Amino acid sequence: MKDLLGGKGANLAEMANLGIPVPAGFTITTEVCTHYYQNDRSYPKALAADVQRALGRVESVMGATFGDARNPLLVSVRSGARKSMPGMMETVLNVGLCSATIPGLIAKTGNPRFVYDAYRRLIMMYSDVVMEKAGGIEPAEGKGIRQQLDRMLGEMKKARGRASDADLTEADLKELVQLFKTRVRETLGKEFPDDAMDQLWGGIGAVFSSWNGKRAISYRRIEGIPDEWGTAVTVQAMVFGNMGDTSATGVAFTRNPATGENKFYGEWLVNAQGEDVVAGIRTPNPLNEATKNEQNKSLPSLETAMPDVYRPLEAIRNNLEAHYHDMQDIEFTIQEGRLWMLQCRTGKRTGTAALNMAMDMLEEEGIVGQSEGGGSRPVFNPDDRPPFGEPDELKF
């Protein structure tokens, strides 16, 4: 299944089959990527109708409509090769925010600050991934659009006395998105797209284009990944960790990846989206009390701050290890107190951790059998039945 859906799409589908809460979505298979490059970057004729049909299924599940002015659905567009290529491929979040949908989302959520925060994030990602990189624009060092927008964000925080992104007010963010759009137009020579469907297809094309980006090609050469494998594209309903103090995002390993110790290990941030955890903009909170360290010992753990979320997350951790018979690397989002899983994959680990995990799992009933204990496990080199899939090119 990974050959068609990529690691991300296949594992999302598998989690959904296990009854784990996963936002609805669909995956455009690697076969479409192959067609894309074999046919002068054009799509199969049926793809547009297939995407529209699959998007309709997502809308039905999530109870919202993509591009709708009153009840808008937002989506993410993510890459997913059959073997993980960390940091090499592209992702765009909050796709579907535009002048037509912003008022409806504000009315729906009652949270204009959240909406404008999501919009500024979309502008930052989309202008970089779709308009600049996929557009073939190669800026001078330090002059890329993402770097420019990051500097503008930093300048506003400094000028307004805001300690972090989370401290920016609704008024700050409304002003910032207008400044961002002006800079995008001046730098890239075109307006930021103000149509939800244009944004979606721009994101899909950018993910396919990223398969042949310079970094991705170099990584494949080093790792021995064939060019013809291609990438899948997963389009998934957005869930939001940046809706306030009952929302959060985090990453975790089902065991300690450095030592192999059987302790749930990870980090999370309140009122944030996934990129914030790894971006270093704030010190992440520890996942639980058992894994606190000197840097985060004064910060509340998810275990104590949101125990009603932590308990089901720990149950999912146990479920995934039992199912995959290996340590997993997971990503999750909490939207207004509700837990959603966004990814699982075989986790990277040190050589020492790999040995300790193998020995421990041999002794733990229901995790690893005798025949599996000596199997190959990724050492800092991770592996990256759909619930529905109407057309051949679309799964999940």
C-alpha cells in the first residue's frame, strides 16, 4: 500500500481502520506523480473530477464545504513518498482561506484572531512552496519570500512588544496579512491567490514538483531512492492547534529514541500549529512528568495540563505499538480539547536504543514475536486499506 499511497497516506488510512481519530482526507497516488512527469507535468484527464468527488466525501464527513462562504472547510496538502524523506518534500496548511471564506470561518468559530493567524501562516507557506519554489524562482541568499516574511513577523513582534507569535493580537495579524500580501506581490510579481480551488491545485502541483527539487534529488542519490517512485499527495481536512488555550499540537515517540526506555516521550505546544514545535519559536512543553528535563521542568506537561487528552493519547500509543510491532513516531493536534492524529511512522532511534527496544519488546507480550526480534530497524533513517477510495488514483 505504501507504494501507492506513500508512507504518510498508508499510515493515516491504517490508523483510520484501527478506529483512531484521523481527520478525513484522501490520497492522490504515486501513479499520478509518474504520469505528471511522463506527460510534461500534466495530470490524468479524470483527475479533476476524481478530486472533486473525493473532496465531496471529506466534506460529508467533516460537515463543512471547501470554499463555502458560510461553513468553509480548510485542508492541508502534504507529500508522502513510500520511504520517508524528512525535510525534503513540501507541505501547505490552511488551504482554502480567502476573502470569501474568512468571514464565514470567523462567524463559525467566533475567534477572529485564530482565523487571521491561520491566514498569515497560509500566506507564509504557500508563497514559499507554491509561488516561489514550484514557480522555479531562485532568489539570492537570504532574499527568499519565506525569509522576508519571517523577518517582517519578527519586526512586528519587536515593534509591538510581543514575546512570541501567540502574543500577536487580532489587529496585529490583520495588519500583518495585508503587509504580507503586498510583499508577495512586490517580490514574486503576482497576487496571492484568492480562490480556494486555485490554492488547492497550486498545493497539489507544488508537492509533485517538490519530488524533483534539488534537495529531494540529492537526498535520493544519497539514500538510493529510485527517481521513478514518485510521491503521493494527501489532502486532509484541517484541524487546528492554534484556536486558544484548549488547543495544542505535539510530536512524540512511543519510546525514548535515544535510550530505548519504555517511556512515552515527546513535546507539545499550546495554541500552536505543527511547524511551531520544530521551529524553535517557543520552548516546547514535556509530554509527561516522567520525561521532564532541566530545560522544561518548569513547564506543565500534557499529562497534567490536559489529562483527558493525555489518557487517550497514551492508549493510542499502546495500540500503535501493538499493531506495528515497533516504536512509532507520531504527530497529533488537539482542537478545543479534542484529540486528532496526523501521522505515525516507524521512529528513528540510536543504535543503543534499537538494541534495548528489541530486547524489551521480545519480553513484552503482544509487541514483538521471536521471529521479529532480530529484524532490521531504522537507526536515524526512518521508513516513512483505505477507508474509502472511489477512483483508482485516489485512496484514503
